[in-house]
Amino acid sequence: MQITFLGTSSGVPTRSRNVSSVALRLPQRAQMWLFDCGEGTQHQLLRSDLKSSQLSRIFITHMHGDHIFGLMGLLASCGLAGNVQRVDIYGPPGLNDYLQAASRYSHTHFSYPVKVHAVRPGVIYEDDEFTVTCGLLHHRVTSFGYRVCEKDRAGRFDVEKAKALQIPPGRIYGQLKRGEVVTLADGRVINGQELCGPTEIGRKIAYCTDTVYCDGAVELAQDADVLIHEATFAHQDADMAFQRLHSTTTMAAQTALAAGARRLIMTHFSPRYAPGNAIELKDLLEEARAIFPNTEMAYDFMTYEVPRRRDKELHKTEAIA
């Protein structure tokens, strides 16, 4: 699971930062999921190592332009390229009307299926490997955060150990790989867990923007391996953050701390903190790290490989809790 930041500015693009979009690459299934799609996202994709042909799902947080103005351009280009099989789009009510109107007035017709799903808090997608849930955030318009949970997998099956125990290959191996208890034809009882390495704990990613500090974001980020959270304003500008219902650096850090997240990556920065101003982005990073040390500041084209934790780490976490 690899995260790539395609846009990290709030409201408007700058020379070095485009508006909101984050890609989640799932190499095991040759897919890419997109979170928000600000204007120019397709250009950012072209400048990255990502392949638009792998795009399969797009998750939209809310209907403000800096999060959706890139949708039609990206979808239209994917259609002209003819290399996308199907795209499912998830977002708040009104998203389908917006896309339908844009398609109608621009006379754009997609050559592949596009399905829009109006989301409500709870599970919005699930398959054999992943569960995606969404929850309400607190912004000026209806806004949703998303949580991607990879399901736990049994550890690596030790084939050589199974052979040494003279366990006949076949369907039994599949059962043992799943950690099941199997009775062999000779009467021996074999516990599959004893033939598997440490359980591969599913990774968890939370994406929360746009929002002021709220319980919904904390809930989505519970025990997340990485929390991607907006930090539009410095702590000094908290009054402005409350007026506009955006987060400060300290709100993002407090969310990560309250949720027990492992890492915080901040994004969606106001252009007011450009180099040379009284407060710069490096100051925002220091503010957040004072509360939550394991904090990073995203920049366009930054990539982050989400690490996998083992069962011993899980047990350690449970013991601390």
C-alpha cells in the first residue's frame, strides 16, 4: 500500500503545490484509488509514476471546488485513452448531479462504466481484502472522512515444515494456510497456526479533510497506521480556523494523539504560509510535533509506503492499552 500526494494546497494551487488529491496504490491487485480530485489532478498523475489505467475507485470528501474540479477532466481523459475498465466514485449527495450536469453541458460521454455511490456513515465498500468506511466530519458543507482497513492475513505457510511432518499436499495445505486445525488420515491433529509465520496485521489508513477538530475524525483514525489530516492553519490563526471550519496544526496533532494513530501526515496548507512570511510551513510542522512527534508534512509527489505490523506488535499495543 503506497500513498502518493498529488495535491497538498488548500483552496487554490500554488507554484509548488496543487489542490487536494491523494492516491493509494494497491500493487497486489494493480489498482489505484484516489481520494479527492482537485483541478489539475490528471496533470499531477502524468508527472508521477502512477498509471491512470489502474484507476478503479475515487472517494470524494465534499463538494467544494478544490476537491472536485479535476473529476471531469480526469474521467474524460481516461475515456479517450481507452485504458480504464470501470470507475466507482463515492461521495456526498449532489455528486452524481454535478457529474451528470457537467457531462451533459460539455457533451462528454464516457466509454466505460462510471458508477456514483452516495455515501452515508458506515461501511461503503468491502471485498476479500479491504473494508472502506466513512464518517461525518465538521465543515461548512457536508463532508466525509474515509478509513481504509486491510483485513488480517495468516502468516507465511512453511511448506518445508509441512513436508517434514509428512503432511500430504493438496486441499489440506490450503486449510493449514488459513490457520485451521486439520485431522490427517493417520489420526494426527495438526494446528495450521503452528505452521504459519506471524499473522500479517491489516494496515489502516484514515483520510480526514476538510474539517475542524471533531469526534468523527478521531473515530475514523482509531489505531490507524497513518492518518492523513488537513492542517490549513497555524495554531496562531485558530480563530480563522473555527470561523471557516478548518483545522490547525494542533487540531490535526490532537486528533492523531486521541485516536492512537501511529503516524500523522498533514496536508491542505493555506498559501499564506509561503516562504518569507511571518509564519512558514516549517513552523507548522514544529507546532504539530510538539503534540504528536511522529508527524510529517506532505508535499506534492511525496510517497509513503504504509508498513505492515506483525502480531507481536499488536499484542504489545493491546498490553499498553
